[in-house]
Amino acid sequence: MTYEDLLKNYRKSELEISVLKKQIKEQEIASRQKRDYGIDRLIFEDSVTQFVNQLPLIVYQSDINGDFLFLNGFALKSFGYTDNDFKNGINVRQILHDPKDFNRYKNDIKERLSQKEIKGRRYTLRKKDGSVFHGLIYSTAIISTDKKPMIFGVVLDHTEYQEMHNELVETQSSLKELNMAKDKLFSIIAHDLKNPFNAISGFSDLLLSGIKDYPIEQIESYVKIISKSATKGYNLLENLLEWTRSQTGQLKIKKDDFNLARLVQENIEFSKERALGKGIELIADCNQPLIVHGDRNMISTVLRNLLNNALKFTKSGGLVTISTQRLKTSKNEKPFAKIVVEDTGIGIKKTVLDKLFRFEENLSTPGTDFEHGTGLGLVLCKDFIEKNNGEIWVESEVNKGSCFCFSLPLRI
């Protein structure tokens, strides 16, 4: 072998050694990067990783403890994390909005190990900035060569479908309430509205058949019954119409500024005759000149119903008072007026108080003169007050009386 051949072989060997060193160095760098990322057990090849990183889909790999071994580019972007965040370590707990969901996630992993079928699980997921979205996680468990499980999965943004589901649930709940309202209305029409008209018809026939023979006292008694029945029927029918219009969207709210004391006085004048008939003192304490903002007709309906109830449940010799005052609020809060209808009547049991304003409870208690109602009036009051940006509540003690209060925004 000549000197030139030896030199040629030497240079060839030197080149091969150089290439080998380069490959070893690249492997060391790759190995170090994998250790830094915590992904020394990735199931992806480099070409697959490049492809997965281009997918507009959250793709991940984690260990049994929830530490992410891989998050593709779309996943990091979706959750708002950076490459440095990933190098420092990200756990599944950090992306689950509810801490309790991690146990559910671990149980899902156990299921994945015991069965091949992949099912999507709904989770509320949290981004780095704290905002949330709904995700549908499809995952599977794979046993690696060292017999340790690895979790591979994808996440589909389920927010739009979850919102649609929530809307459907709300719609279903609303339909259920409307159906209950319909049944209650039919019940009122079939029974409660029929009763006063039966009384009017029956006692009118008695008067017509024996008006020449009955003493004046008996005629007066029959006329009082007819009058009470007519008033009850009218009030009930009026509430029914108002409630129906309100629930069907036919009742248009016309808000304006009006004098609260003047409206209170009008309703007191309207109820004076009934108060005198039962021997009840009816007074108003509205010295403050308050101008409120709301629908005058709605508020008048509320006052009328609360006054009717107060008179209904107060015995002869009792007292019913309507008072108004300005609510004390901080400088940053909107000013409100408080209206109180207080009586010295029979009161309300504590077990009943929470049910008074709920349509589905169907509460009705006979009055001190055995007046019957439907419980619709208070439900209507709550609806009207809330439509006028106010609140309504009640305080009561058995045998001592009740105090119905509601608030209304004052003119600014």
C-alpha cells in the first residue's frame, strides 16, 4: 500500500470519526432536551411530533401523576402557556378548573387501562390567565416498555355545545314552570273563579224569588254576600289578566316618575269602604315627598293586593298602616324608597314565609271573615316589583301581625 493510499484511508477515517462525534453530540443534546422537558418516554417520532404540532387540535401526553410529557403547539396556545412554562413543568391540575376533577381524571385513567373503548369526558378547563372553557377529553392509556402507563389524549373545545346544553336546560326549566303556571291558571279558572259567580247567581235567584216576602235584614244579608262575591271575582279576574299578560309578554312596562304618597292615598281611598265594613282603622304615614321611578299601574296593583291581604287577615278593631320612607344607602348606591304595609292581623307561620311568593306552592289561607283566595296576588306582586327593579319581602309573627315591604328606585 502506498503512502497516498494510507493518507486517503486516514482522512476517510477522520471524516467518519467527525461524523460519529457529531451524531453523538446531537444525541446528547436531544437527550438533554428531553430530560429538560421531562419527555424521555415520548411515544412520538420526530416526524410525527412535527405533524402533531401543526394540528389545530389540543394533543397531549401525560404520566400517571398528571405531569404533561408533551403538549403540542396548539395546546400551549389554547391554554396560554409558553415553552418555558412547559420546561418548568405543567400538571393536569393546573388546567382543571375544579380541583375535585383531578380525582375524576385519575379514575378515567384507570378505566382506560381496563378497557379499549375511548369515551369523551366533559371538563371545565382553566387557562393560564384564569379564564375557562369547556373541553371534551378523549384519552387512552398505553403501557410503555418500562411497564409504566402513559396517557395520550386530545381535547375538543366543547364550549359552544355546552352553552347550547345550558340553554336547553334553562328552556326546559322555563317550560316546566310555564306548564305549572298553565295548570294553576286552569285550576283557578275552573274552581276559584267559578265560586264567586255561583254565589252571585245563587243569592240573586233567592232574592228574585222571595224579595217580596223576605225581611229587610235578610235581603241586606244576601246583598252583602253578592257584593263580597262580586268584589272577589273582580279582583281575582283582574289579577289573572295581569298575570297572564305579564307571562305572555303582552304587558308593556311604561316607567315614569310619579308621586308615591299620592298613589298610596288613592289606594287607601279605594280600600276605605272595605276597612270600615270590617271595623279596621286604615291610615297612611307618607310625610316624605318621594318621587319614584317605575310603572305606576303595576305599583298600584301591588299596593291594592297588599292592602287587600292586610284587611283580609286583620280582625275587627285592628289597624292597617301604609308608610313610606327613603332607604339609607351609601354614596355609590342608587337611592331607593321603602314602602311598608303593616297589619295587626293573625300573622304567618315561619314555615310558610319562604313559600309566599312562589307560584308552584299554591298557598291560600282563609281570612278572618273566611275570605278565600288563590295565592296568586303575592306572586303577581313579586313579579311586578322585580320588573320595576325593586325587591319585596315579608316579616311576620303569629297572632301579632305581618309587615310586607318592597323597594322602588327613586328618581335620580
